Amino acid sequence: MRGADRLIEQQYAMLLRRDVARLPELYAIDGSYSMPGVTVRPPELPALLRTWTGAFPDLRVDPLSAVRTAGGAAVEQRLTGTHTGVLHTPFGTVAPTGRTVSWEVVDMVRARRGRIMTWRSYFDWGHLITSLGLQVAGLSRQAQLTAVPPIPAREPVLVDAAWPGAAA
């Protein structure tokens, strides 16, 4: 049986190799992948992630911390890439800006019987959009620049502990 850790490592490795066509093999048939604004079933996942690898061809993932449970894990990482391709978002299409940006993501992954049941990816769209030099409706450009501080470098932290309330 594949544990959640191994499944997470496999998905990240496939993403970084741009080998996303086989990602559905890691998921239960009734599994799902969610990020702000969109939820897809395993067969739709390759197209969604190609949007990101196409928009950020040099995308890299730097792990920051992880918490493991009997049925899954929460993983925090920093993604960094240069926006040289079109980014399709739930809010519209963003033309390439040429900017190199970093943003933090927390992935909450639940696995059962050696397959991913749910993968929920959380990040701040506002931070990403303003880092690309775009304006969020309702905020002045100056307010956005002062509201989005640079992400400080941190040492990775690994925690092997059960979440309160996690199934044993």
C-alpha cells in the first residue's frame, strides 16, 4: 500500500518533470483535486496542471514544512517561477508578464487504500496576482504594494505528529 507521503512525493515529481498525463493513476476513481476557484476529478487534473506548467515553465517547488497523520498529510511549500506563458485562472486569462514570482501553497492530502482521495491546494490568489503586477479590483496599486510583503526565506520544518481529531 502506498502511503500519503509517497503519493505526495510522486505527484510533485511528476509535476516537476512535466509528466502530468499519468497523475490520475495516483487518485482513487472518486478522488478530487481542488484549488481556489476550481475542483476537478482525476481525468481532468492533467489539463489543469498543464495550465500552471505552461504559464511557469521553470516552476520549482521548495518544501517548507509538513504534518503527517494516519490518513494523510499537510504540506507547505513555496512555488517559484517565471511567468512566460498564458495563465488561465477561474477569474480570466493572464497574459505573460515576464515576472519571476514566488507564492506559498499548503496542500492538504487524504489517502485511502494507496490512492489519493482528496488533494486540496490552498494559496492566496491576491498575492499571486499582485506579484504578477496586476491590480486587484478595489485596491489602489500603492495599497497592493504595501499589503503584499516579500516572502521571507525559512528553513524547512518537518513535524511527525497526529492532527488533533485525526483518525488513528
